Amino acid sequence: MAKKTPTLKRCDPSPVKLNPDPTADDFAKLAWAIAHPARVQIVRFLIGRHACVCGEIVQQLPLAQSTVSQHLKILKESGLIQGEVDGPKVCYCINPVRLKQLKSLVAGL
Amino acid sequence: MAKKTPTLKRCDPSPVKLNPDPTADDFAKLAWAIAHPARVQIVRFLIGRHACVCGEIVQQLPLAQSTVSQHLKILKESGLIQGEVDGPKVCYCINPVRLKQLKSLVAGL
DNA sequence: ATCGTTTATCGTAGATTGCCGATTAACTGA
DNA sequence: TCAGTTAATCGGCAATCTACGATAAACGAT
């Protein structure tokens, strides 16, 4: 009992193992997709409008068309949004399944 | 009726205004904090353990100590975690308020 | 006071991001 | 067919991120 630590311990010393976190990569990927203000706005905009044309998104943001296209590409690669060709235009919309995945991953933290 | 668009419209043409999104920056900041697999694991680890020492996190990850320290710094700057000096060690823990903010922002999408 | 432990910071290198203008590709309509 | 519109891609530049080893700072213990 001489070695009893006198300092009050704030840290839990229980040896809990770190679970393998197989979803960490996917989680990070989804988080990365919305880790930029412009992309947050795009996602919110698409949710609010259900679906809309690329050009409209460009008009709403103070960014060049090419830059917005890059952001849309990133969002598309994450699976959060989908682009459907509609004539010369492209109609973007939210992927509800993927959005739900993001929500449950964050909610499960 | 000759000008009736023959193509079925998938896109909603209703003119909905894009709300100013004052939280977009903060949202992106929080998302950025967990936009890396290592940081996702750190956050999950801290949630699972309630609190723990920096060195333990380093042991759990296949990264150098300095790299983990950088990730911890990013997480701390986002407000998601807090570091409390406990002698020569530093005890990290989740900031529940900030975590709840992240959850509600994502849930509110 | 000095040593050992623990963590943060510095400096560096390579890769990636964000932004833009310019160009290209795809499609419609006259 | 040809012109016009729409969106994606290319090339380039500055900035940031990630990772590491090495070093410095803070603290407890002897």
C-alpha cells in the first residue's frame, strides 16, 4: 500500500481494447465530403430542393463553375449525391441511402 | 400546347432560395476534424474510454507519436476533444457539448 | 539538482486541395 | 448541319495536409 498513487486519477485505467474500426475509412470519407463549407451548402441545397441542375448550384455559390464542378465530383465520389444526365444539363440529387449512412455513423458515436 | 416540354422533368424547378447557412463553416470545421481515419479512431476510442492518456492513443495507432500529437491538436482545435494536463501526462477526453453539436448538425441535414 | 518519462513543437518532404481561366465534350434546337 | 448551352476536364499556382525524425519543454521521482 505504500505505492498507492496519491494523485487523484482523472483517467480511466480500464484496459479496453480498441475495436478494429473497419468503418473508420468510410466514415472519414463521408466526413471528408462535407468538410468544406461549399460542400455543406451544396448538400443542404440539394436536400432542400430534392433535386436540381448543376448550373443552379453554381449560381448560388460565389465560386467559379469549374470549382463547383470539382466539389460536385468530390460529393459524387463519396456517394452522397448522384448526377443524372438530363439532356445537356446534369441533374444532381441526394443519395438518401448514403446520407442515412452518414447520419447513423455520426449518431452512433 | 405545342411548346409543352416533351421530356419528363426530373428536376424540381421551384425557386427556393439558398439560406445563408451561417453554420456551414462550423459544420465543415467539425466534419474536417473527423475527416481522417486516425481521427475517427481517436474519437471513438475516447468515447469508449471516457478519458485516457495521450500515450495510450499513440500505442493504439500505427503512427508516430508526433503524428498522433498533430491529430490530437486538430481535434482539440475543432473543440471535439479537450486535453487536461495531469502531471507529465495529458489526459484527453471528449467534449460532450461539441460532440452533441456535431450530431445535431448531421442529424439536421 | 538531475534523470527519466511524457508530450508538444520544429523542420522537412511529398502528396493533396482549392481555386481559377481556358478548353473540350455532350446535347438541343433552329 | 451548325450554333448555342451546359457541364466536365485540363493545366497551373499557392496553400494546406500528412507523415516522420529530431528536438525542446514540462513534470515527477530519486
